[in-house]
Amino acid sequence: MLDVFDRCRLHDDFQPVADLGAYPYYRAVQDRLPTGEVIIDGRVLVTAGSNDYLGLSADPRLKEAACRATLRLGTGTAGSRLVNGSLSLHEELETRLAAFLGQEAAMVTSTGFLANMALGALAGPRDTVLADLLIHASLIDSVRAGGARLRRYRHNDMDHLGRLLDACDPAAAGLIVSEGMFSTTGTLCDLPGIAKLARRHGVRVVLDGAHDVGLLGAGGRGAAEHYGLESAVDLHTVAFSKCFGTTGGAVAGPEQIILYLRHHARSMVFSAALSPACTAAALAALDVIETEPERRHRALAAAARLRADLSGLGFQTGTSETPIIPVHAGDIVLCCRLWAELFHEGVFTTAMVPPSVPEGRALIRVSTTALHTDAQLDRIATAFAAAGRRLGLIP
Ligand code: PMP
């Protein structure tokens, strides 16, 4: 037989990048500074690609909550929620999250990825899931795991979604799945359009709020609140790895559905419960999200300033109005070279290449956080100017 190990090679496109010494992945961070900077290879770099939008991962209140929970409850949960892993701390977080998101109930999972995977328990082989072309891998995997038919509509294209819905079997069940704020482009989903089509066709709406819950909307409840359409979201998923400054995730929705998922979602039943430290940190983050709106205002204002600077320099920065600023490079090698030049200039960014983005659409994902100072934003823009000129990307 063939040996599966023979197939385990990096994507061919990465070889020229590795040859140039520009391979961007797995650069080990030695330390994270409270200023939002990182130390890599002994150098202090400004981070411009983190999901820590509110700057909470280094917040003393979260760290103290995590330490206290560890001292009281230990470092692990030793089992899944269904058997021996449930803590009253999980239940407290679930009650708080459900109230925060305006849903009846919530269930906490060990990662945001696993929160989305839980959706696989909802749609089966006879059902259809209609999903935006740019949705996260975890949502695609969950649909595949459940065996439903997956139909993708072009990014935010409501005419396309409408046509796909028209072609669905009315005797089957349907779900529309979108991210609130898309993780690679920073664009907001067209929730008003989705809500209208969902009502017309009698299908449920699932919104992945991984990047926007905590960040958008007057109360930080995400893209749904931003649009005043919280009631149009049937199930809302959350990842604690972004605005909540820790790890973990949650699904919020009607009580009966959450109860069903607790017993049927394989990612819930067969995976150990979230650690005491992360659960307590998420609770502390929720306190901050509810009481310190200035953090999200700062992250958004910093993005507006940096976006204006980067597009003024001549970079293609797309249409986002959120803290995610995609700087389009197109080709994988060019994108990785840009990443390496920025690294050399003292700025740590994220290179997004296929399969994270469609072929030919590689980009540097720049994101701002509440911690960025104006001086750091200027340093990022100056680094882009130097790197972009060296590579001939800008005049
Ligand atoms: N949804 C989206 C849109 C994401 O970007 C991510 C992670 N990048 C996840 C879900 C998974 O979250 P986590 O990393 O917390 O597992």
C-alpha cells in the first residue's frame, strides 16, 4: 500500500519562501509585554496582527482571576462537562453570557473552534447549510461532520444567497451561517439581508461572533447589536481567544437547543471542559467588556487612523471599517516577503495565505487593539512604507 507519510510535505508554494528565509510561521514569542509588544529573537516588535482587540490578555484583572481560580480549583477539569468536568464557574459564565447576548441559554466549550463544531449536531444529511464563502474552517468542518449539504454563497452576496435558497427543497431543513465580522477581510456580514431571506424562507440563522462580540455595538454585543438585529440571530457562537483575552468558546441560543447540544454535540460530549483559569478569565473579561466601552472605541479609532495611513501610502486595504485591515498582496511569495520585510522593520504581522484565504488573494492581516499608541501606529505605517517600497508594492 501507499505510505500516507509520503504525502506529508509543505505546500510547494512555501519552498521559495523558505529559501528566501521569509517563512512566517511558528516564530516563537519569548515574552509578551503589557504594552502589546512582543519579544522575538531578543528584539522588541510592535504587534499588528493580534486578535486581542481589547488588549485584555495581559490585563492584571484577568491574570488575577485566572490565578485565583487555579489556586482554588486546580489546573485542569479532568473530564467533559457531561461527566465530571462541570464547575459552578462554567455555569456562572453561561448565565452571564446568555444574559449579555440576549439569549435564553449558553454553553461553554473548550475553544471557539469547538463551539462552532457543536453546530454539526444540528443539520444532518437531508438538510442544507448555506454559508458565506469566507466563513471560518471550524464552521465548514462542523457542517461536514453533520453530513448536511453545504452550499456557499459569494461573500455577502444576498442575490446569490436568495437564488440558492430558492433552489432548496422546502421539505428539508436549512441554516444560514455567517461570521459577524469576517476574520480575514474585516468586513461586516450583511445581517439585514440575511435576516430578511431567513424570514422569507423559514430558515434559522447562525452567527459566529468570534471577532465581533466584545468589540462592536454600543454594548459590545457584536455585529448583531451593531445592526439592531439581535433577535434575528437564532444561535450565536463566541470565541474567548479574541476580545476575551483567553481561550474557550460558547454557543448561545434557545434553552431547548442548548440542552440538546449539551447532549448531542460531539465537541461538548467528548472533550474536556474549559480550565478553571480560562473560565475565570473569561468572566473577568466580560466584566471589562460591560463596563469599559472606551477599549472598543480605541481599537476602532486606531484602525481608522492606520487604515488612512496605509491606503494613503498606496496599499490596497479593502473595504473594512473594523480593526481588521487586510493589506492585499495577492501572490503567496510576495505576501511572505512583505511579512519578512515588516518583521525586519520591527513589526509583527500575520500573513494569510491559502487555504485561509482564496487562491491568489494572499494578504497581510493587520489589526489594531485598544493598547496601540499613536506612536506605535506611526511605527507600523513607517515600516509598511519602507517594506512596500523595497518590494515595489507602492510608489
Ligand atoms: N471562528 C472564527 C471566525 C475564527 O477566526 C476562529 C479562530 N481564528 C475561530 C472561530 C476559532 O476560535 P478559537 O481559536 O478560539 O478556537
